[in-house]
Amino acid sequence: MKDDVIDPKQQAILDSAWQVFATYGFRKTSMDDIARGARMSRPAVYLYYKNKEAIFRAVVQYCYDLTAEAVAAALGAGGAVPEVLERAFAAHGQTVMALLDSPHGVELLDAGSSTAPDIVEAGEAGLCALYADWLTREEATGRVMLSGPAPEVAATIAAALKGVKMTTPDFATYQTRIAQLAQILGAGLMRG
């Protein structure tokens, strides 16, 4: 995880936390683990975050920020509708779904929902808005035909992606299923 906008010490804390949470899980991770990975003292970490939950919330927000940036870039890159969706769906799940290969992946996904429900809700709404904006632009150019208002179609896409996320046993299977979903939805959206 990397971003030039965040203070370098905060970045080190978030990078360390991401690695430590994936290695030990949310419950077993300590502030000492995060500080050690960030090459900082525990008191120095406390200057930036009041506790492990605050760090976890920051990691969740950071993941949504990175994901939104990647999805927007994928949707804006052009190409055939199914391929655009395939790139966007891959970007949508790349950061978080790679956790499925961690022994603590499911715990971390659950912790995100319980520790940062407001961030998850806002992040999901933001991603849905990106798809709705793209659908609106694509419909205006005549490249897609929608079966309802763009925000509703985008909500259906988001629900389908969430369904794949919740039923996939590992990252490789997730990648295969979202590629299939992109092809199916892309073909259905294209004008005949």
C-alpha cells in the first residue's frame, strides 16, 4: 500500500498494519506488532492513532480510497464494455479480496463490517456512484442500453460483486468469477 498524499509516518503505520493484520488477524494484532513493522516506537504510533481500532478504520478507509481510484481509472480507460467491466471489477476487489488467501481473511472482512461500518457504507456508496456515472456516460454515447436508471443498475452490479465476494473460497476463484460476471453483464449491457 502506498500513497504520496499521506504523511510518510502514517503511511508506514498503515503499511505495517495491513501486513500485520493479514498475518495475525485483527484480534491477535497488537500495537507493538504494528509499531515494530512501521519501525517506530509504540508511543510514536499513538501520536497518530489512539488505538488499534483507529488504525484498522484508517486502513479500511485507505483501501476504499485506493479502490475508488483504481476503479475510476479502469472505467475511464475505454475499450469494449465487457473488458472495461472486467478491469473495473478486478480493480474493485484487488486490494481487499487478496486477503482471502490469508488465514485471517474472513476475520478481517468481518472486522471491517463491525469496526468501520460507516466507512464501509460510504466506500460502497462511492464505488456504486462510480459505476452509475460510467453507465450514464456510456448510455449517452449509445454504447450501452440500461434496463432502469443508472444508479439502480449500478446498485445491482455492486450487489452481484458483493455476492461473489461473500461466496468465494479463495482469491483465484474470485478472479475467475468476477471475470465471468464482467463478460455476462457487459454482453447484456451492450446494444444489440
